[in-house]
Amino acid sequence: MSAPNPVDPVVLESIGIINALRRGTVPASGLSRFTVGLESEEQALRDQFRLVAHSGADIKAIRGEYGSGKTFLISRALEIAREEGFVTARVAISPINPLHKLSTIYSRMARSLVAGGEENAIRSVIDGWLYAVEERVREYPGLSADESLLKEKIAEEVEKALGEIGDIHSALAAVIRTYYYSSDAGDFQTARAAVGWFAGEANIGRAFRHQAGIKGEVDESSVTSFMKVLSMMAIGAGYKGCVLALDELEITQSLPRNLRERGYRNLVQLIDALDGGSLPHWFIIMGGTPLLYDGPRGMRSVPPLFERIGQVPGHAGFSNPRQTQIVLKSFDARKLEEVALRVTGIYATAYGEVDRDRISHRFIHTMVERVCSHFGGRVDVVPRIFLREFVDLLDKCDIYPEFDPMISYDLSPDSVKSVLTEEEKAVIRISW
């Protein structure tokens, strides 16, 4: 086998996947290449994205025990959304991005947009919307020969489009108008300030506010208006809508009751906006453990929220991914073995053929058996660590012809203590 071409997109993606697995993180792209056992969940998500693309709106709650792959499925859902033509964003709930501060969630989302493969893409979305407005005018017959008339008609069309935004939020229309004319005049400092204000940045100076003729900023009462304008602009720029993932919601349970319940009521507000037609072309994904949904400090504590996302009683072995909640099964030995086989193929694409005598199916099966024996069968506890160790073995086999992974490999609790997360340590302690 010849050496992989280092500029081939598939090779680059493969290297990115392997690099992420070395760090024990979820790769940014290429997840479909080693996704196992999520076919029905992926199809349910695709179906819902396609509904949202036609003026719908929807929400999906991903439910699973620790180690069931919630973060992976959220990442995969965002990847599918981008394949379907959506703008995406992901916000990890944390002490600095708490669920009870919806304006902070919006700001973090707006600054983390991914559109058409571009990160930090809110400015790109605005430019795409404005470009589409200009292109409509350029298609008018007879205008291309008269530059002054063309500019006049473009300005009229931009003002007409801004009028639609003004009907939703007048200050937003003023800010986008300021952005348009300052960009056209080469005043990039003002243009950057306009984008920052739209993205919810807190330190936009008074001089810009005076120039744009606005007061205030995005607040709790205006978040849905800002989101509606953002999806409108995304649609105008040629995308199908916006998808927001809210991850690591578990932290909300640790807050005082008043803040915790305020956060849950923010979710009620967003769900009602989706269902009520106030946020067309929006899809929201969230993930959590059963305790987050059903525990005394979880979503059950706010009945209006639980009524909207509560799980319909199921039948053993027959989960329904079309429900509001997708219920994930824990990772098992069979899935881990299949993932390792797929990662072997990705590694071969990235670095060249793998020595299948040393990294054989039999060796992979043995690795999984050792994990089961060391961790009491709790394969779900260490898939991240397992894959990190597995990539290390692939590297050593590639570098050292004399390296024997069957002899050298040992994944025991003592050998991985330093790289376990606090959540993984907690689960292991409970299981022992």
C-alpha cells in the first residue's frame, strides 16, 4: 500500500479523528465512520431536521446513563445537521454558561456558530443574507448597466429586508443597517462592533450604540427575538435553519432551587416558542442522564417541563427514537469491538496499512475481554480510555516492528487512574 496523500481530504479527516482519540475527545468531523448501533436514532434525527427545514421547529432530548454515548450522539447529530444544510452551535452548560441565564446561553451560541464548515460564522451568516438581498436586485433586467441606479435599488431592497427584521426587533434592524453601511464604507471597526452586539457581547461601547441609534443589549426577554432573526438570516443566506445543542445539563442539578428551577423554566420558554411557531427553522438538542430527567433535583421538579419532554412508558427492548426523548443503551463489548475495528481502518487511511498480524481481530477481542475482566463487565465506563489506549498501540506497532501488543497491553484500574475523569472515577467506585 502506498503512503497516504497528506493533502487528501479523507486522509486529513482520518488524521483528525485519530488525533482526537489520542486526546480522549470526540472528533470534530467524520463521526459516521465509526458510529455503531445508532442507525435508527440517526434516521429519526434526519427526519426531524427535514421537517424543520420546511418551516417546522423541534426539540430532542437524549437520555442515557454515563458511558452510553450522549456526547457522541450530540456531536453526531450536529454533524448530520450540517450535512442537511443547517447552521449549528453547541453550548456546554457550566458555571459561566448557566441554564438560568438565557442571554448568556444565546451569546455563547452566537459566538460558536458553524456554517458551511466555517467556525465563528455569525458574520458570515450576516454577509450571506445581505449578499442574497443584493443578488435579487442584480437579477432585475436593465439594472446592471447603470451603477448608480443599481446601488439605489440595492439600498431600497436592503431597507425592505431590514423592515422585516424591524418588525421582530427594531434595535436589531438598526444594528444590521449600521453593519451594512459601515462595511460598505470600509469602517471595519464599527462593523465588528455591530456583529459583536448581535452576538450578545457585553462590552460594546456607547459610541457604537449612539451611532446605531440603539439602547440596551440582548436580555432575557429578547433572546427568542434574536434567535428568530438569526434563523431568518440563515435561511436568507441559503441554509436550512439553525440547530443548537445544549450539553452537560447535569450541572444544573447542583444549583440552589431558585436558580435550578429558573433554568428549567427557560427550557419551557424555548420549547413553547418552538411549538408556538415563534422560532421557525430551529432545532434544539439536549442530553442528560435519567437522574437529570427524573431525579428530585431534575426536570421532574418543574412539572410544565416534565410534561413537555417526559418519556412515554416503553416496552423492554423496543425503544422509540421518534419520541421526544431518545433513550440510549449502555455501550457493550460487541459495540466496543466493532468500533475498534473501524478505528483500525481509519488509522490505515491516515498512516498506511496496519499490521493485521499484530492488530488482529483476535487481539481486539482479547483487549475487550481484558476490559470486561478488570472493570467488572462495565465496558460503558471506559470506551474513551480504551480507544485512547488502542490508538497508542496502533502507533507503537506502526513505529516499532518488534513491538508485541498482546504482551504489552494492560488496561487495569491502576494503569488508567491518571487519565480518568471525575465522572468516570465516580462510576467505577460505585460499580465496585
